Amino acid sequence: MDINQPTQPAETTQTPQPTQTTHDEHPPAAGTVSGRAAGIALLVVLFASFMDLLDATIVMVAAPAIARDLHAGDAQLQWMLAGYTLALGSGLITGGRIGDDFGRRRVFLTSLAAFAVASALCALAPSAGALVAARVLQGLAGGFMVPQVFGIIRSSFAPAEMARAFGAYGAVQGLAAVAGPLLGGLLVEADLLGLGWRTIFWVNVPIAVVALVLGARVLPESTARQRARLDVVGALLAATAVVLVLLPLVQGREWGWPWWGWVLLGAGLLLGGAFLAHEGRVAASGGQPVLDPALLRLRTFAAGFAASALFFGAIGSFFLTLSLYLQLGTGRSAWDTGLVMLPYAIGSMITSGIGIGLAARAGRALLVTGSLVLAASQALVWVLVREGADPGYWWLALALLVGGLGLGLAAPILVNVVLAGVPGRDAGAAGGVLSTVTQLGGAAGIAVLGTVFFAALAQPGSPSAAGLPAYGQALATVMPWQVGAYVVAAALMLLLPRAAAAHHA
């Protein structure tokens, strides 16, 4: 059920890790680690990755408890999730290039420390607004930290150890997907020291401290040979444009859809155009833009860009609305909610190996199949909840298991299949853009479909006080949009290359 880094498969799929530039590395021998030091170094970066991957799913299960304790409004609840993924996505490409230029070890340790501080601020948040702000800081720290994980592994491990390291990362990814809903439910229910939901953030702090101490001792430094000029203006334009578009979508209902909200939306779209124009100038001058507009003129990349946004945009919004339905509608505890969501993670783990193994021969077919299976899963959820009765654990578990099977077929290979239609010299930049799009798509999905859910919940015919019928109706309102997103994504995937790319990072 991981929506945080879904497009990062193991190294065996030969994915050009998306947040790294295409500069040549220093010779591996200059900064490699081996033996016990290599094992400790790997544990350090895997601990950091686990925290980042865990933080997306664990908050979804805890969201109702957070809302009750902090008296959070619907929009604030959306921002707690969307703000994290938006900030993380905004930092990925820039974070990767800063690590290339100023040292991956230095940037990794600094970002890890910032992630720990932001986690503590989340745990101490006295209000919903303070928690949203801390989540944005946490996501930004994650956006700078995650690219260094791949860079450190590639530059610091010998080839044989590198393959095992990326395999271990894939295992951690699967573990985080399973642990997220269960750990979130367990910590909320356990109410350790009376802290309730706050323990989901406190748990990051000791892990980060241990990783910092060990990382300072064993992680080697590495940089790229050629320093690239950061496209700071482009990064700021893109982030501002996205915020201006999402802000009225999330807040519009609470604001009463004022005219100036539409002005903000229009300004965001205009700023998006200014971003593309700026990126074109940067590319023409020989610089490295955040997004080279020339990539969008490639049919396969443009189709993959849109398919990725729709595919991953549907995932985050589904688990937010499902968690609210299960806890506030059916009355399940946070732990029971985690158990309902668990089959989704199990299903994705079952099929992800199949997807990766067959990607080089039938990548496009797997993508289309996975997306349509997800659409069928969402359609089954719609059938189960639309009558307003609790469908019970096993029916919900079946629907989510089906969805997880579809996710495992498509998510790990989507970037590789798209990159098969991109020239090798542009693969690194294109992969970085696609990785960012999955995060921004997730934030947009939470903003748009979360708003649809809360609007349906507030309709006169569906007062929230009615409990299960109201929440069932609200979730049923979202499901056709979910199905549509996956169906359209499947149609776009038909335009992609037949098999996955074999570009090396």
C-alpha cells in the first residue's frame, strides 16, 4: 500500500534512479565500503528509507484519531497527507542534484537530522495547523534525503554488493507497505504513555538518532565529477504553481468557493505556463532544467507522464477516504482498520516479483492489466459500500487483495516502461520527472477526490451524524472517479513501449 516511493524497484530492473543527474561518478574505488562497514552503511540508508516509506501510510490509519484530538477540519486533514507528498515530490530532483554537487553523505545526514526534528515537531504539534506545517517540513526533508540513498548505494558499493543492496531496498519497501497500516493501528490503539497518535511520529526520532550516529562513522562521501547549476527558479515556479492550483481545490469548500479562489487557480495555471517557458530557456542555454519541455513532445513520455499522475493520484485519496469510512463510518478501531488494509499490501507483494520478472518482455501488457485490475477492485468496493451497510471484513479484504495484485503488476515497472521510449541520454532526467510526478499526483488525488468525499458527506441528504449510511454514500461517490482514473490510465498505457527499458543508471 506504499504510495510514497512506488516507482523505485530493485536494481535488477535496471531503473535509472530518478532523482540523480546524469553526471559521471567518481571512480567507485575512491569511496567504496566493504565488509562490516558496508553492512552498517546499508542498514543506515535502509533505516532512513523505511521511515520515509512508512510515513505516508501510517498517517492514513491515524488520521481519524488526529482529527478528533486536534479538532482538524476536512481541509486540514487533507493537507496533513497532501502537504507531505507535495513537499517530498518538490524536493526530489533538486535534492538529488544538491547531493551530487555538495556530497551525498553530507546532504543525507543533514536531511536525516531535519527529518527527525520535523517528526518531533509533528509529535508535539498543539494544533492541526502546526501539524500541517511540520508535515510539510518532514516531506521536504524526505525529498532531499531519499535521492541520496540511491546515490550512496551506487557510488559506495562494489557491483556485487550493489545488486544485493538494491534487493534489500526492495524488501524494505515491501516491509514498509505491510508495516504501515498495522503499526499505525497498533500505536494508536496502544496509546503508549498516553501519547495516542503522537507515537507514530515519535518512533522516527530514536531510529534517526541511531542512523545519524552510525552514518557519521561509516558512510563515505561521494559527489559527481561535473557540477550542475541548480535550476532554483524552475523548482520554485513549479512548487508555487502546484500549491496555487491545489489550495483552492482543498480549501474551496470551506471558503464557500469565493471568486478569488478561482483567481488563485487561474494564477497557478498561468504560473505553470511560465514554468514551462522558463524551462525551455534553461534547456536552450545548455543548463539542466527541472523538466525539459522537449520530453513532453515525446508521445510515450507524455502518455507516461499523464498515466503516472492518474495512477498514483488515485491511490492516496482512496486510502484516506477508506480509513475515514472504516473508522468513523463502520466504527472500526485503528487496529482493525489496519487489518482491513493489510491484504492490499500482501497482494502487491505477491505480484510485484512477477511484474519485475516479465517487464522486459511484456511490460505494457502488465501495466494495462494492473491498472484494469485496480479499476475492478474499486468497482467492487463501490458495490460493497453503496447500499450503506457494513460489508464485513472478508468482502473488503477480498476487494483490497484484488487491488493489491493489480498494484504489484504495474507500480514497480511503470517508470521503466515509460523510459523505454526515451533516448538513453535523457533517461536520468525523465526518470526524475516521473518520480516527482508520482508524488505530485498523489497530492493532487488527495486534494481533488478528498474534496469530493467531504462534499458528499456534507450534502443535506447525507448528514455526517447519520454515521455509516452517510460515510458509505460518500465513499461510493468517490469510487466511480477512482475507476475512471485507472481506466484512463490504462488507455494511456497502451501508447507506451511494449517492454521495459534496459538503461543503466
